[in-house]
Amino acid sequence: MTPIRFITGNMESKYFHINKEVEALHMLLKGKMQESICVDPDLALFYGPKVLMAKNQIIVSERFLNFLWAFIYFAFTYQEKANELLTKNSQATVLPMTSPELKSALELLKYAKQLTRGAFLPWPNGIISPGFNGSPSNDVEDFALKTNGLFSTATTCFFLHELAHVYLDHREEAQLQADLKARMMKDPRFEATQGMVAPIIASETAADNFTIDYLIRQYDDDKIKLNNAYGVICAYVSLTFSVRSLGGMKQIFHPNLHDRVLRVVQRIDESGLKESGYFAHFASQTLMLLLDQAGVALASYDAGRDEYAFLLQVMEEIDKRI
């Protein structure tokens, strides 16, 4: 059993009870959708939440959940420490990665990346884990507790996306995808055209929009919107770190991963959230690390920068690389 099992109960509880609208959705689909999440304990497998349309059941690998928690801890800590630095020095351009919090965060980012490939590795010794649930005595423990909350919202986002496929009745698109995958496996020379996959990609976009609209509602107060939006952006940005190279951003049966992040930022902005500009900042600064790892250095931490414009610049650089 991995440390993530300590909080899967909280994860499921938030999914079913995050707001009254989602609760009503579960009741509406009762009988069509299995009212539980199946966590696959096979640690050799790495896959995010997916709905089995034939069974109307959502499954997810335990390995992916460990990846998600580790990534969110890193991303949250990285952002908090960057903001803390900018508050003290608005001209800062480099974030020193030397504090205990950032050292732990970097270890967890390394671990998260390891989980996406090769044999499963156990949680690193001496590093904060999802099992922590006491009273925080330092920033590391405080960030771990906040990561637990962001993780539960991020998984709710993923699960609602899968639920949307059932609610929106995407069985034809699911069958089309299965048929195209089977054909590609049978004939390696076969390539699905844009026209072939267009209905599938449209269904994925519809499921994304459905999910965001259920979690970041126009009439919620800003505190609820802010908490949910943070979990949502963590979910979508995490996907960009789940691929082995920048080339993996280009998807066959989904919108390209960085394009999905951009659309989520736009959707959050449309929700009326006062702090919506922060999520362009979060996405641009985190995705910039992917570019840095690919040898593309972009200037960072300029407090006077238009973060949305910078996000578009980051997306353009990713486009060039894929």
C-alpha cells in the first residue's frame, strides 16, 4: 500500500459532496454510474482516471494518484516560495532552490517524473507524504496539508470529466476511439486524420467545459471559486508533467495538453473570479519549467509582466518544440 491510500477516503468524499450541484448530478445518474471510484492497486500501471463506458465505472491507477500528489506538492510550494520572494524583492529573477521546503519539493518532482516511467519506486524516505495529518509545525507540514486539499479537488476535477462523458452520452465517440486505436495497433502505418478524430476531441473539450462549469460556478463566492480553481489548474497542469517529453504534449485523441491548460485559464477568467489573473501566472511559471528542462530558457519572476501575455509566449514556445 502506498501513502496515497491514507487520503483516498477524503478524495472520494470531496468528489461526491464538493457542492450541491454535483450531488444532484450524482443522484440524477444513480443507476447509470457506479457510485464509487476503483483505485487500481497494480503499481506497474500508470494511467489517469478513465470511465469504462460499458460498465459506467471510473477507474484510476494508484501510481497516478501518487504522481499527482507529489506534483501538486511541488507546484504549490514552488509558487508560494516564488510569490514570497517577489513580495520581498519585486526585481528578483531567480528563485534559490535551497530552502528545506523547496528541497523537499524538488525531491517530490523528481519522484513524480520517475512514476511516469519504468518500474515503480516507493515513496522517498524522509520526505513529507500524504499520510501527514497532524498540526503543522513548519512550512513543509503546512504545505502538505494544503496539498491534501488541492489533491482532492484535482481528483474531483478528473472524475467529473469522466462523469461528463456518461452524462453527455459520449458512447459513440468512445467506440470510435476504440476502433481507431485497434486499427492503429493492427496496422502501424495507419494514421488517424484530423477529420477522423474531430468528434472525439470535441467530446473531450465538452467534458472539460462541463467539469469547469460545475466546479467554478458564476454564483459562488470568491473563496470557493479560488479554492476550486486552484485544484482545477493543478489537475490540468499536472497532465503536462505526466508525459515523457515535450513531444508528448501533442495528443491524438485529446486536445494538446498545453492547449487544454490555456482554455482552462480562459474559462476561469470568464467565471468572474477576482484573482483569476493568478492562474495565468501559475500556469506560465510552472510550464516554463518544462521548457527549461528542454533547454529553452525564458525570463521569469518579472513582477511587471502581463502574466496572460507571458502564458501565450510559453504556449508558443511549446508549439515550436512539438
